[in-house]
Amino acid sequence: MQNSKINKEKLERFLSQPIELQLELFKNYVEMVRLFANFLFEDEVDTKAGQRYARSSQYSRWGSNPGSIRIGEEKVRVNVPRIYDKDEQTAQNVDIYTKLREISQPSEEILKKLAIGISQNDYKRVSQHLTDSFGLSQSTLSKTFIEGSDKILKEFQSRDLSKYDFVALVIDGKYLAKDQIVIALGVTIEGDKIPLEFIQSTTENAESISGLLKKLINRNFSFSQGLLVICDGSKGIKKAVSKVFGSLALIQRCQWHKRENVVSYLREEDKAQMRSKLQRAYREPNYEIAKSKLLEIRDELLQINHTAAKSLEEGLEETLTIHRLGLVEELGRSLTTTNTIENLNSQLEKYLRRVRYWQNGDMKSRWVAVALCEIEHRMRKISNHKKLNLLRSAIQSELKLHQRKVA
């Protein structure tokens, strides 16, 4: 405690010096922060336990423990006085230490730098001038990121979704170190794209996707006004959507996935021509005409490759949901494929590509959450988003929701 008293005197002397000297000393700001912290610690100890060797009815001095506070992106060692409460018969750190820790949480700038791919070695090189802190080492920086990213993960997975008015949901998966990360991306009536949830799963199976959707509902995800769900041809996703959302959701299967799946069965010399035919058919805004053209292509494929023809026929109606709703020209660019979430997956890959070794599933979850939160701020509204009110009306008409309310 004698050191705290000396430090208090040093701080008072510093504040009484000419401004030029104060500025010179301020260059060693880490030491100044330590002095100020010790001043606050000693002031609380004096207030509760009295001056040294004085007797207090309730508190007494009880040594100290090593601790740290954070200054920007760096940690600074401090000795934290402890006080013994005679009434409670417990010893604890001074209260001001907890407050200093709360206002000096790990800097979000560290998380941002790491998330955008700057290596920890680069960060260490930039920070070497802060020689008096111990936040420069690889292990310390890693610990900082673990603590911060764990907090972000928990906040991401517990965010209340009641404030959003969702009209569509896009579900898709991407592989990350032999695991599939299935992501749910919400589209609000205002056109905002919001990453909502993700799970680690070996496949897009119905059980795991149902669990993902139920998590959203537990976080107040509303679909009572009807919902468009855009996904690839996964039977697991379709089954899960039907199980969880029931008759309040329409499926729009990705036309791009359907097209590529069909042409994958063809010979190389036939792929380009058939791909163009399928694209032209799907670009046709009229539902009846588009379906007629696709059935003509199916008949043509029956003469070339029976498997390709059956692939086109399977789930064909679900690839034409936006056509059936009469909104191809207004919203077809954004809502007939999973491109919206494919773009998110592409950005996710950029954020995570520097990671060479994934220690465990917890590490994957934390990194994915940090990346998704960073990406969310950069996501633009979907094209022609002012027409989304037409989508809601069309969904409600298709599902006959107005009739149900009247009944």
C-alpha cells in the first residue's frame, strides 16, 4: 500500500508541473494510467478502511492481487488492493477496479482488425512501441479475441428479432473445414438483409434445419403474415420449413441450382446450349408461358438424357413461385435464386480464409459470428425493395390468409 501512497504523491506533483513538462510526461501514458488507477484504488481503501494503521469498525486492509485494466487495445498491469469486510467475513477487490474493468472492455478494433484478415503478427509489429503493456504477445492477443468474439457470438445468437418485420427467409449452407455452416438470412419488408442464425451440420438435414428455425421462433421471429423461403433443392430444408412454419410459408427453389443440377447430367458439348434455354425460360415473366417452355425443355431432354429430364421435372413448380405470384419483373432478380445469401457466403470466405487451423467447433462459431456481424453493416438492401409490399400481399393471397382471418 506504500507504493500507492507514493504513486498518489507522484500524480499530484505531475499535475502541478508546467504544461510543457506535463505533455512530455504524457508520452508515457501507460504509466500515467497506472498511477491514476492506483490513486483511485487508494482513495477507496482510505474511505472504507481509514488511513493506514487507523482502525475501522467494518473494513480492514487485506493485501493486494495482481490485475489489469485495458487502455484502448492494450492491457496494463496494476496491483489491486483487497478489503476485508468484518461483518460479512469476506475479502474482495476494491469496487473501483470492477468499474474500471467494465469501461475498458477489449477493444472492438482488435476484433475488427482480426476479422478483416490482418494477422496477429502484423498487429504485434504495429504495437511494439507500447513496451510497458503485456497485450502485445500472440497469446494475449488471441485471448483478447476469444473473449470478445465469445461475447459477440452470444449476443448474435440471442438478439431479439421482434423489432424486424420479415417477408422472406433465405437458407443455404457452405463448407468450412469439413463442416457445413447453414446460415439463415432474413429479408425485411424494408429490404434489409439480416443474418439471423447459423448452425454447424454435416448435411442440410431436416432435423438440424428444424432446430435452426425453432431457434428463430424462440427469439421472436414472426411469420404470421406469411413468409417466402428461398433455398436450394435440399429436401431437408423443405421438410423442415413445412414442419416448423406449416401452411404459412411458400418455398421458392433456387432457379440457378435447378439449372446447374440439370445440365450436370449432360455431355460437355450439350451443356452451354441447354443452360441458355433454361435461362430464357426462367426469364419469361409470365407463369404459364415460363412453365410451358420448361416442360418443352423437359420433353427435349427425355430424348437426350432421361436423368436430366427427371431432374428438371422434380420440384419444377417450386422454382416458379415468384412467377406464380406475378412478381418476376419486380423482384425476380433478388428472390428467384439464393444469390442474396451466396454473396454473403462469398464475403464470409474472405473473412475466414486466413485461418489455417480450426481448433474446434467453438472457434468456428465465434469466427463466423464476428464475420457475419461485420458483413451485416455492409449489406445493401435487395433490388427494388420498395416493391416488397406487393410480395406480402401476393403471399397472403396465395395462402388465403385474409380468408382465414375472416373465418
